[in-house]
Amino acid sequence: MRQLSEADRDAIRLAQDPKFARWLEQITATGGCSHPVHLSGSAITRDAITGEILHHYDTRHEPAERLSVRCRNRRATVCAPCSRLHAGDTFHLVRAGLIGGKTVPATVRYRPRLFVTLTAPSFGPVHRAGGRCRPRRDGGACEHGRPLGCRAIHDAADFLVGQPLCADCYDYPAHALWHAHAGKLWDRFVIGVRRRLASAAGLTQSRFPDHARLSFARVAEYQKRAAVHVHAVVRLDGPAGPDDEPPAWGTVDRLADAVRASAHRIVVRTPYSPALGELALRWGTQVDARPLRVNGPGPDDEAVAAYVAKYVTKGASETGAGTDHRLATWDDIDAAPVTAHVRTLMRTCWRLGGLPEYKPLHLRAWAHTLGYRGHILTKSRAYSTTYAALRADRAEHQGHGELSGPDTTTDAHWRFVGSGHTRGAALIAASVADDLTRNWEIVRDVLRERGDALG
């Protein structure tokens, strides 16, 4: 007979608790979140006019006198249930900016829209997948005695793909500093697009907002070589945003020309360093700006939204570019489960972060993401809805907001009292998450079958 584990015994203990049914309701309400946040407190909802108490909630009546809520972590490696919810919200956020919905008019689908890809520049040759890696006829070597080429054919899963041919030749400081300035590069790029659109229309840059508005949603993705590149949906609206038609001169071709010109000409300079001097940072030479199709060739709206939603749930450790947790000491870098290439980038961030001229870049705080400190997904204000609005809609749909409204006031007091699960609770939460996932997959398949039948 198999001996029960500690987790099994803890799960049995929970199941025998008189308040287990209510505890299970809480776990189900969090979607089986693997690391819930526990709160203690109360909330009173009153009629704003009469002061009558409409609803009173207090955690003293809950199991362990606390309420469990989702951790809302986007990373699948940290919490799969919350990452799936975040992916769904991201899909609807991006999709609404492409085809309308969630307060965005459907007419945005017929605006000038592009799917843009901006890459990082080369910091040194790396191994590549697909065909001969880096064939060279001369068979020469670099100054460190390593081959300048590679005649192998690497599979995409080969651990060598993305690794430098010579780590000593690779410009690790430039790579780390490029990551640290990637956000500024994007900001300058957007300004450059507006400037070039205004110039093409015969306007001064200051007059551009009177005629048009540039909206976008972008996601950052780590390539195999551990360098970030950017995918973005870029849309041109009228001055009032999605409710306003763009001017006649605002065509998709003119928008594409402005994107390419701005990407090729933008330069951001690093602070001067006695050790490295001043570096001029640019986007890579590979720039892609593809019109999004309505009834013609080009990426599909749904596919673009799904791609972005899928990527935002990937943690740094899942992409092989860094870790999901910050590094507190130099020794943490040695212990990180990463490739030698990524570890060298982390060490470079740590070293540069100790120089006074780079202190504002917070390179040590962001060494776990190789110096990149931007959000994985960012959007302009007028692009579409917000995560907060989507969560509020979901709460209202599930009945959590049925007593709130313009004629009510809520007085709430909450206190953080812990997070996470015991071992037995983790088993039960994982089972709940699996059941909810299977139910979602069944519903999805049924909807697909109905769609195929109607199509």
C-alpha cells in the first residue's frame, strides 16, 4: 500500500474542514490560481442618497478569516491559470484596436494599419538555424583564434542557435546598453513617424495632432540571441482618435514609408563613460512594415491578436533569455539556469550597473532581463480599451459588481495577510485549474464546430 505524501495528508485535512465547501468556492473563483494573494478586511456598500447598507462583507466569516484573490501574474511559468486569463485579456485588447469592440468603433478596421517588426542590431555573429549556419570559403579565424564561420546545419532546437561564434568578439556592453535604451528608442521612433507623416503632408510637427493621431500596441520578444525585438500594431486615426477618420493624405503607403524612414534614422546616444565612451544606438537593419489586410493579402487581424496574446504569457526563463526573478547578488548570476551567453550578459549588466555614469539605467535591478526594463506589452492611450476595463467587465458579468454603480458608495478596508498555498491546497488548486481548462477547451471546440457548420 502506497504511503500518503505530506501533500496528500494536507489535502485530506482540508477536505475534512467544515468550511471546505466555501474554501473550494474561493479557489474556483480564482481559477485555481497557483499563488493567490490572501486578504483580510471588510467592505460595506451603501446607497449614496439614503445611506442604507446594501451589502456588507467581512472576511471573519471566511475559512481562515481571509479572502483569496488572483495573483494576476502574466507568466505561465509562475501561474498558468492567471497567465491564460491575461492572454485572453490581451487578445481582446489588441483585437479591439484592430477590428473594433470594447468601446472602439468597427470602422478602425478600415484605417491605415500596419504590423511592424523592429529588430536589434548585430552585436557579433551568432549561430543560425536553417541552411548552412555561416559558411565561409577562406576558413579564417578571429583574433582570438576561433573560426569565423560555421558550416553546420543547425536544427531550430539546437542549443548553439543564438550563441556567439566567439564570445570574446561579441559586444556584450553594447547589447546590454541597447536593451537599457530600447524604450527610448521606441519613443524616438514614434516621434519620428509623426514627424515624417507631418512633413509628407506639408505640416509642421506641432500641427500634426490637429490633423491625425498615431495609435499603437507593441510587444517585446526575445530572439534566440537573447536580443529584444518589437512587434507592433500601428494605426492612423483622425485627431480625435478611433472615433475620427484620418485625413485623406493619411494612407497606408505613406504610413509605411514613415515607419521605415524613422526606424532607419533614429539614434539614441548613451551617457559618456570613461570605459566605453559614448555609444550610438540604433534599430537593426531588418525592418518589416506589412499592411494588415481587410480583403487582401497581409497578416490576419485575429492571427496578430492571438500571436501577441500568446507571447505576453511567456516568462524570461521560458524564452531562454534571463530569469523571472531579480538577482540580488553576483552569486545569483552563477546559480541562474541560463546559457553561458545569457550569463555573460547578466554579468555585463551587473558590472556596468556599478559605474556611476550608468546608475540611472538601473542595470543591476534589471540584470535578470538582460538590461531590458520595459513592459512586455505597451499601448498608446487611444489604441483600444484597458486591462482595468476588461477586468471590470468580467467582474460585472460574473456578478461581482451587481451592487456597485453611480448611486452607491463602497467603504473597503483590506490588509495583506499572506500568499500562496500549502502543499495540499496546491494539489486541489491544480485540479480545479485543470477542470476549468478542460471545460474551456470543450466550449471552444463546440463553438468552432458551430462556426464551421454555419460557414
